[in-house]
Amino acid sequence: PKIYAITPTHYRAVQKAELTRLSHTLMLVPNLHWVVVEDAESKTDLVTKLLAKTGMSYSHLNAATPKSWKPKAKEPRWVKPRGVLQRNTALQWLRDNVSPNEDGVIYFVDDDNSYSLEVFEEMRYLKGVGVWPVGLVGGLMVERPKINAEGKVTGWLTVWSPNRPFAIDMAGFAINLKLFHSKPNGKFSFESEKGYQESELLKHFVGSLNELEVKADNCTKVFVWHTRTEQANLAQEIKLRKENKPRSDIGIEV
Ligand code: UGA
Ligand code: MN
């Protein structure tokens, strides 16, 4: 089965570093198709060239987040959901371009997380929806599904909003492609409650928690981390600009 990895990405100083790091992980995963969706009015040269250089199987799309939903620098991170329109654009692309008979699985791969190659092999043979722990998220070392003696999911070991139907980060689950194709309404929404993006999507594909496929050694192993890169310190760059001096990156892509 093929893994369809969906990555929303947006411009900031560290974007090329993030995408380089991520691509060098994904290049090591057999039978993976990378669907990269830029949060931009048009496809940028930076991402276009980076993707071409990987030699990977990929699709390059773009969809700009409407201004009213674009996160602002000064507001708290949780005020606006990120990547909603870009992930929906990728899901629509899959519905339009990938045969419902194909064996595959869909996984949401943010551009700043850290992925072990193991997570991809955990998800590859899912028949429905699979779940596993995510490290460094929700203010904890790890968030994970609560597993009973029969090896079934009974709830969620999280502190922030544990009563969500699916209290799991975007990096903690994947969906079988045939199941995905059977539910044409499954998508994300700007309108859902804060922190409910995962639940918004998964409610279309999962009737009850005991249907979930428990991966990563009964959810005892961490194969993905919700790392976040700090903003680049560009203090001197800003100073150059104020002094009307040439910027450091003229003629060189960073
Ligand atoms: C957490 C979750 O891990 C994300 O999956 C979830 O989308 C996000 O919260 C949310 O609040 O909606 P976090 O690290 O806070 O993640 O979010 P980012 O990494 O900043 O963004 C998630 C993805 O969306 C990234 O791939 C990022 O490049 C992309 N993004 C972010 C955009 O495409 N446009 C933006 O304006 C911001
Ligand atoms: Mn992130």
C-alpha cells in the first residue's frame, strides 16, 4: 500500500530548512506520495525547486488561507486553526485523482514535526483508522490513546480537553484510503470548536473508539514528535533594512 503524506506549508524564514529536513525523512520511506499544499496565492519557486530536487513522487498544490483565518503574529496560537484549507485541498485532490480501488493510507505530516521511519510502517497496512502516541504535545511529554486489557482504545491520556471525541494530534493517526473514499463528506472545517479539527475529521470515519487500530506496540512507543522550531532571529537583518543597507540574502536562496 502507498502512503499519501499530506503537508500544509507556509512561508516563514525557516520554511526551506523545515522542508529540507522533512523531505530527507520522507525520501527514505518506500512507496510514499507527498502531497504538498502551499498556503499561498500561487506556487512559489522555493517549494517548486525543492520538490523537483527530491526526486520523490509528489503533487504540488496551493490554496491561500483567507485573510480572516490567517493567524496573526500577536494572537495566541490556539485562536485560529492552521492548515485547514490546505489539508482539505489535498483531500479533494485525492478524491479527484486517486482510484478508490487503490491500496493506500492517508497521513497528515506537518512541516515542522519530527518523524521516525517506523511510524510509516506502523500505518501502512491499516484497514481503517490507526492510532499511536505523539511525543511533546499538549503540554506533555506524550499524549496517547488509553488502551484496555483487550488492546482496545477506551479514551485518551491527555490533559488538555480529554473529552474531545478524538483527543489526538494530527500526527497520531492515519486513515485507510478505501475507507476515506467511502465517506465523501470527511473533511476539516474552520467552524469547528477550538482543538476539534482531528475530531471533526475522524467522526466521519470512526463510529466508536473500539474500531480504532492500536499501533506502536499497543501505543507504548513514540515514533513521532510534535516539535516546533523557534522563529529565526533576524534582528540584524531588520537593522540592515532600517539603515537602507542591502539584505544578506541578495542572490542567494535561504
Ligand atoms: C498543532 C497541530 O499539531 C497541527 O496539526 C494543527 O494544525 C495546529 O496545532 C492547529 O492549531 O491547527 P502547531 O505546531 O501549533 O500544530 O501548528 P503549525 O505547525 O504552525 O501548523 C500546522 C501546519 O500548518 C504546518 O505544516 C504549517 O506549515 C501549516 N500552516 C501553518 C499553514 O499552512 N499556514 C499557516 O498560516 C500556518
Ligand atoms: Mn507544528
